[in-house]
Amino acid sequence: NAGVTQTPKFRVLKTGQSMTLLCAQDMNHEYMYWYRQDPGMGLRLIHYSVGEGTTAKGEVPDGYNVSRLKKQNFLLGLESAAPSQTSVYFCASSYLAPPSDTQYFGPGTRLTVL
Amino acid sequence: GDSVTQMEGPVTLSEEAFLTINCTYTATGYPSLFWYVQYPGEGLQLLLKATKADDKGSNKGFEATYRKETTSFHLEKGSVQVSDSAVYFCALSDNYGQNFVFGPGTRLSVLP
């Protein structure tokens, strides 16, 4: 039981490049979330999903797209990376919506956009 | 919109000292409140939670009470250990999993 895993752990991009971050969970969770963590700002919700095939916007969705084609995977895409997207990205999952269930977080992906 | 405010860090304490990290919130409705802890190089872990007014969440010696009248959820521990050194986040959520708001985090360093 690996919990929530994120790939890659680190990445450096140039402005305008694209990439996809993968989040995988093996707990059969319905809900999955993508957050970004910036210094002094805590975590901010980018997008979330309440089940396979569904996605919804969070607080800061601009510049990101997501897909949930399989229940266990939640992908975060950057089509044209910008320096403002330099951040640490965390994925989380839960079986039920908070507060009925706990969110389990992955270890994070540190992304630098030059 | 909803928001969470935490005391500025970093907080540096000696081992066995008393810890308080202040957290206040603004929200519509009746949110649930959480404290998460992030150890170096790791993701966040739920430390404790409270889902209604006057509830007390507790775990690993940490406690926090949901105070609706003061819109606060302060984290306390009677005797900290070096292993408690981490960043602590206060957070709130609505009850539908669609609005989860985190505070900026407070870094705690405990010295032996």
C-alpha cells in the first residue's frame, strides 16, 4: 500500500514548455485534489475531482488543466509554463468529502520555471 | 471569501516548553477546522480536526478547541519535543469537499 505517490519529484522547465504531473493513489479514493504551496501563502486548491471522469476548478485554476480518466490517477497539466507557476505541487485524496474523511497527501513535486 | 489567519513564525522553543499557535478564521456557514503538520521533505498529515462549535480535537498531545464566538482554533501542546519541529497549518473546509482553505503555516523549531 503506497498511499499517494507523485511523479516526478523535481522538475525544471523553461518558459513556454509543457509538462504533466502524475498523482496516483491505491486506496480506492473517490476525491482527489491538486494544490500548490507558495512561501507565506499556505496551500491553494488548483483543481479537484469527485470521481472518475469528473473535474472541477478550485481557487487558482488558471494556466492548469486536469484529467481523471482512471479512478486511481489524477493528472495536472501545464500547457505553457510561466515563472509564476514555480511552486511545490501537492496531490491529495480522500474517500469521502472532508470533514467526513481525512485527506492523504503525496510527498510533493518541486517545479521551477525559468 | 473564506480565509484562515495564523500567527507569524518561526516559533522557537526549548524542549518541554508549552506551545500555542494561534489560528483565526472567517467563513460563511459552519466550517470544519483542521490542523495539519508537515515534516521536512514530506507532504501534509492531518494532526487533528473539529467539526462543530466547542468540539475539541486532540492527537499526540496536541489539542485545539473550535471556538465559534471568537472564530478561533488555537493549537496547544503542554510539553513539546524536538521531534515536533515542523510546519503547522490551520485549515477550514465546508462540508462538501469543495472549499478547502489553508493558512500560511507556522514553522516550529524545538531545541534540545
